[in-house]
Amino acid sequence: MPSIFAQTRLILNTSTVPNQLATIPASNDHTDGTWQATDVYPGEIFLNYTDGTLSFRTVSGIKTLQIIQKPDQQLYSVSATIPSGSIQALNSTPYLIIPVPTAGCIEVVSASVKYIPGTTPFPAGGMLNLVAANTTSANNAQMQLPASILTALPAGGNVYQRFTDYTTGGIYANILPAQGLYLWAGSSQAGGGNGYLMVNVLYRIINA
């Protein structure tokens, strides 16, 4: 016959109160009237449905895991391949990288580009910009990259560069609501050139 322990319990503690986590009780006996609803024994878990957090007690204290990420904590990635014809038209026709989100704003965390050159370099053009809107204005730029990446045929083959935050002319990285993200060139690359770009963007949706 198995042993029966009067004070043994196995409880999945839950809460819907924002930011509420497991706590360490004032005593080692949950029946003595001193325990709060958030108090747990070592090894017990405490699930917060609102925050998507799971906290539990170890010998060294309370530990917390984020098991459901909020929209502004979730990172997304996207890659876009831009052919030579679209590169030549970037000044007049920005190239869509990320469509308009259902809610909130696109914040670029980091971005890079791979240039796969063809046989002819592109003519000198303006800065390559990731802009927060289908616009031909640097006022909406989030990140920038010198267009010189396109104006030479690299001896070593493909070229990789990283975008940096836009800070040209006293204008700083802009984040706009209800807008997509586009690649735009500050002046025309028209008139020739071939090869293509692969743009990689890591981003999140804020204020969703």
C-alpha cells in the first residue's frame, strides 16, 4: 500500500495579472496560513497567461521563462532578390521589401546586402536607403548604404555589406505607422549595369 503524505500537493499555479510571477513563501508549510497565492515550493511552476511567462522556484530562487513572445519582442526576417532592371529603377520606383503590417510599425533591427555582379557595373547613383513608406524621400529613411557597392566589378566576386542607421543631413532613422519597407536609391542608377542584389532584413513590429 503506498504511503500517504497529508501535506503533499501538486498544483499548477496560474495568473492573469500582468507581470505577476512566482514568489518564495515565508514558511515551508503551505497549510499554516501565511502563504500567498503566488508562493511555490521548489520545483513547482507558475504560469502567467497574460504575459506568457513560466516561473518556477529553484534552490537559488525564482527563475522565469518567456514562453509566448509579445509582438514587439518577436523578431522576423525577410530576404528579397532585386534584379538589375529594378535596381536601375530604384530612384523612381522603390522596391518593396516588407509589406504594410496589419498593425504597428516596422522597426529594422539589422540589414545587409549581397551584391552579385554581372558583366557591367551600374552607373554612379545615390545612397541606397531602406525607407519606411513607398516614397522617394530620404525623410522616411531608416537605414542607408553607399551606392558605390554597385559601381565597380569586384575582383573577388560577390560583395557583402551591412546597412547602417540613416543619419545623413540631420535626418535620423524614421519609424512610421501603417507603412511598408522599401529599398530606394537617392539618385538614378539608370543607363546600364547588370547583376542583382539580395537584401536581408531582421525586424520587429512595434506598438502592435
